[in-house]
Amino acid sequence: MKAGPSQEEVRQHNLGILLRHVHFDGPTSRAVLATRLGLNRSTILGLVGDLSAAGLVREELPQETGRAGRPSLVVKPESTRVHVLAVDLGVERLAAALIGLGGVFLDRRECPWPAGHPQDPARVAAILAEFAHEMLARAPAGSWCVGVGVAVRGIVRQPDGLVTLTPNMGWKDVDFAGAFADRLRLNLPVLVANEANLGALAEHRRGIGRGSQNLVYLHGETGIGAGVITDGELLHGERGYAGEIGHMTVNPYQGRPCGCGAHGCLEAEAGERALLEAAGRDGQHLGAEAVRSVVVAADHGDVTARAALHRVGDWLGIGIANLVNLLNPDLVVLGGTLRDVFLGSAAQVRSRINTNALAAVRENLRLRVSELGGDAVLIGAAELAFSEVLTRPLETLTRITEQRRARPGALSPSSPQS
């Protein structure tokens, strides 16, 4: 017979669950934690004590409750002591942030892509490492960096994070995780994932998708990608490539050419370039502001802009209808530039879904724009970086401490750069 988990394994499991509750839900009383975890109060007291001793949580009085009597202590994440480095390689900008336990932004840096849109991964890694070192130098003394997460617009192989292809940067089979780790010198693994997957993760855990177990997050920039949450878990596929919705064929016979080499892909018909060209704009000038200008023009009566949004909304609705028929989500979230496109074409999108999606599968469907806005992908990268410490918190901190002692010359994750 297979042996059951040991007491220590159960304890480590419960520590991770408790820390995740505090990380995602914020200050929570011991009594509430006991109810959620199905454990007695003495066990919760011990778990909280272990996490407090490790510097991951603290207990304090809650804000004024208005009730008589002594208020119960609440358990809070140590946001300023435990943080991760989150990086977003956007189409228009490079962004990095230190994000504390509990999802608190502690510091951030960003810049537009330098002149010429650098294609060299080493140069990109150097720029972002400089951001990271600046922020770590300002971090409180004794604070811990426990992970690094990177969002990439492209196809990312899992579990090793190899960037297989980034159409907008021209990368192919690039080990950006390795290049970035070498520059960072934090002696921490660098986790890399697709931006739409991370946007889905962020909206599911911290945004409009909280409480939804089956959602699709559509992210638009130059292309269109999707992250899928099914039964509360991110859908990865065989090698992590699930969600390349932008290359779902919606117009095979008269479709526009797509950068992937096919015709009639969803991003070719409903992406930024299609919208701007239909609106009579210069197709060489892409980006969020260009898309927003079309939506504003349509709101002010520009007939051409309205027709462009109608056309793009039609194809977007067809694409969403296909997803709804295939995946049966209760929520579709539109982020990136698709947020603005949907706000300008919601009636057309909904009309297409009502026509093309089966009545049964769209019965409880909600369409919403991203609640986290431009930070959704960056927040998702942070959640990726937190994943290990939220699973086995004490073991992770012990390992980081041992690695730091073994490599005293490396930039310490618990102290700023000198």
C-alpha cells in the first residue's frame, strides 16, 4: 500500500494554503482561516506562528469595527518584507516592478522601447536588470526577493520557459530566462510565460474574474492572445502553447494575410492593424493610443471610424462565439487594446455571439473589460513569481537562504545592491 502523507508534509501543505488565503484575500482573522481551512484554532495558531517567525505574515489589530469589546487580531501578509520582481515585455514598453506579498506595488520602472526596438535579448535583459537593481537598492533592509516572473508577447514553451517565437521582437528559440538571470545575479530562478496566460491568472485571482472558475481572458496588442482558466486552473496544453486564439481561422476564403503565414486568422481580422487600416489610419503607427483615437473618433460621429469598429467587432464576436461553444466559460474578459475595441463595439460583438454561439452555452455568459487594466500582465507575472513560496513557504525561504550563503558574491535577494 502507498504510504499516506507524513505530518510534516501535511503541515507544509497547510502552511501554503493559509499563506495563499492571506496573500489573495488580505487581512483575515484566525477564526475565518480556521473555517476556510477546516482546521481547529490551535492548529491555525501554530501555522500562523510559523509563518510569522519566517517573516511572511504578521498579526495586528483590525481597522475600527464599530463593535464593543476587544477586536480579534487579523493575519496580514508582510508586503514590505517579502516581494518578487515582475517584468512585462510589452509591445510599446518595458516594465518592471517590485510587488510585495499580498499584491502590493512597492516600486516600479518602465520605459518605451529604446530607439530601433532592440532585438538583442541580452540588451533587453541588461535594461531590465538595471531597473531591478535600482528598485532592490531602494527596498527596505532585510527584505526578501523570493521570485522573478517575466511576461512575453509570444509563444513560450513550458516548463523550461524557452521563448519559441516573439513575432514583434523577432526572437526565435531564445533562452531569455537564462540571459536575464545572468544579469540579475539574484541566484533565483527566472520564470517566463505568455502574457495572455498571465493576464488570465491576474484577472482570475485579483481582478474581475475573482470567483469565476471558468473564464477566458483575451489580450490585444499588435496580435491577439488568450489565457483560459478551466475549473479554476490555467490551461497550458502539451507544451504550454494553449491559448493561441489569435491564429484561429475565422475567415478562410477572403481573409486578410496574417503574420503567421495563414489567411483569415482572428488577429488579422480583429487586431490593431485591421482596425486602423479600416479606419483610414496609418497602419505603421500602432499601439494603444492609436486604437483609442479610433474609438474616440467613432464616439464623436466619425462614420469611417464607426464602420471600422463595426467590422472589427463583427469578427471579434465570431471569435468569441467559437470560444464560447468550445470552452463554455461563464466569463470572457477583454484586456489590452481589446478593452477599448470592445467598449466601442460591444453591441456588434454581443449580436454576433447571440447569432453564432449556442443558446445553452451562452446562457450565463458575461462579457467584461479587464479590471486591472494596463497592469494585468505585470500582476500576473508577479503571481507566477510567487507560486513557489505560496506552495511551500518555509522550504522555499530555507532554500533561498542556503543558496545565498553558498554564493556570497551574488547580489543578495534579502539585501539591496551596494
